[in-house]
Amino acid sequence: MQKIISYPISIVYYLAFGFCLIVFHPIQWICLNVFGYQAHKKSVDYLNFCLSKCTNILGTTYTFENKERIPQNVPVIFVANHQSLFDIVGIIWYLRRNHPKFVSKKELGKGIPSVSYNLRHGGSVLIDRKDPKQAIPTILGLSKYIEKHKRSAVIFPEGTRSKDGVPKEFAENGIKMLCKNAPSAYIVPITINNSWKMVRYGAFPMGLGTKLQFIIHEPMAVKDYSFEELMTKTKNAVVQSIKN
């Protein structure tokens, strides 16, 4: 019954979602090219605020736990499991004080109004998952960027989205490079729950009444641990709080 009801609601949602992407695309361009980084960032923040409000049409809610744990005025490496694109919407809006930049697949860098523009021009990086050599200098640049500007990188070490909430194996190379080249950074593990339920039926119709939960775990200073310890503690923190 819920799936049947979600068809007309999903149409309204997609109209609102698409409208936001189209409207904010030229706004982003103007903000960046006329007023610079800070204005562009504000436009991206409010784009994602609007996108999160669009999901309210579907009965979606967002809960962030332990935001006060996030260290301020230092580089931060957010490491999270990945379940849907709504992970990104939530992180950009609710963690906007930390200027989150993403390690994303290159396919997202073109063809999507607003989203592709922000990925190309907002400080995030695009990698070719089929070409590991290309990813090395790209992630190196991001690590130096967050170290210099005391901003944050967001990495999903599973490499792709989990369609049922069950976590996939964590890849280490991207996190290792970020840690090595941003030595004053803190790793902050994040567990994301229920995001996959938004797309439980695929792209259409959308899931209804989803309660997205983001759990912020204890930060760890990169300089205080070996990389092996950091990886183990990060993975354990993220995975142990996933609810299937």
C-alpha cells in the first residue's frame, strides 16, 4: 500500500527537487563568479537546505547526534558509510560550518544541474574509480586544501552505495592519503542509518516516512595514532552503529 501511495507523492517530490536544482544552478554561477567562494558556499548550503525540505514531502526527517563532538578550527576528515545521495544532502546542510568537500566519482561531475557545478567548482574532487593512479594526485590536492584552510573532507570508503544498509568493505588508500598529507586533521567517523530506505524501490517511487539518522562518533587526532589503529577504530565505530 505504501508503494502505491508513494507514486503521486514522488511525482510532486521530483518536481520540487528538480526545480531547486535548476533555480540554484545560475545562482551558484553568479555567486562564485561575481562574489567569490563564501557567497558560492552559502548558495550551496541553501540549495541543500531546500533539497532537504523537498524530502519532507516524502515524510523524511533528519537527526544528527553528537554534533558538539566535531572539533572546530582544525582540518576534519569525515569517514562515513554510504547509502544514498541523501547522505550528501544532510552532511552539506547540517555540517555546513565545517565546509565539507567530497571525494566523488567523476561521473557526477557533469550532467546534473547544480550538483555537478558544485562538485567541479566548490572544492570537492572527482576521481575515476577505474584509474587509481589518477586518484592519487587528486586526493593529495584535497588533503593539502583542508590542511591549509582548516576545512573538511568527506570520504565514503565503501566506494559505492549500499542498497540494503549492509556495509561493504572499507578501502584504505583514500583515507591514508588524507591522513598523511593533513597531519593536523582529526578523523570523525559518522554512521548513517536508513538513508537506503529512501530508494528502497529504486529511483521511483521514493520511500516514504524515512527517519535518517547521522551519528557522530568521537574524533581522533591523526597524529595520535598509527594509521592501522585509526582505520580499525574508524571502521568499528561506523559499522557497529549501523542498523539494518
